[in-house]
Amino acid sequence: MAARILLVDDFQRIRSGVRSLLMSEPMEICGEAENGREAIERVRELHPDLVLLDIVMPVMDGIEAAHEIHRISPSTKIVFFTIVETAQAAAVARLVAVDGLVLKSAAGTELIPMLKRLLQNEH
């Protein structure tokens, strides 16, 4: 069974890019959201295995959303997917206790290996 991923980013073209990256993988994008509040609603509806979550978004940022997703769905893995500079993003990722961090600039090389590593225990 394909791992179910919720894709959260305020830019449609980023979501489209990730979709095309994952097309050949045994992973299913089960839903999309464009801000943290929508992400929380989708997690409640869709129960994804993993949330790929941008940090900087309107309405509610990824940090707030990650806290709430941990609370309502503790088994859902969270990966921050961000343009934020590495040291700062890594500090935030540790603070929020997310499962991983991928810089958008490295998506082509790092995203799929990170997702596979986190999801291999699930399926």
C-alpha cells in the first residue's frame, strides 16, 4: 500500500513540483493545503502517514501547525520543507521535534531519500 502524504505549501507551483517528483514513487499525495490551519483540517480528515510542511505560510505557519498536528495525530510524521537557511531551520525542527527537514533547494536530491527513510517503517 502506498504511503499517504499531505502536502502543505502556500505556493501551488511548489506543490506541483513535489507531486511530479513523487510520481514514480510508491507514495500517494492524499491531499494538499496552503496554510497551517488547512493542514490541521486535512490531517483530521485524511489521516496521512506523513505531512510535508512548509514553515513560512500565511494564516498559520508550519511551526504552529506542527505543534497541533503532533497533538491531534501523534503517529503522523512531519517533515519541514522550507527555504529557510539551514542552521535556523534545523534549530526550529529540533525545537518542534519534527521527523525531518529538507531544504527546497535540495528537493531533487534529498526529498525522496528522506521520505523513504521515514516511511519504510510504516509500510
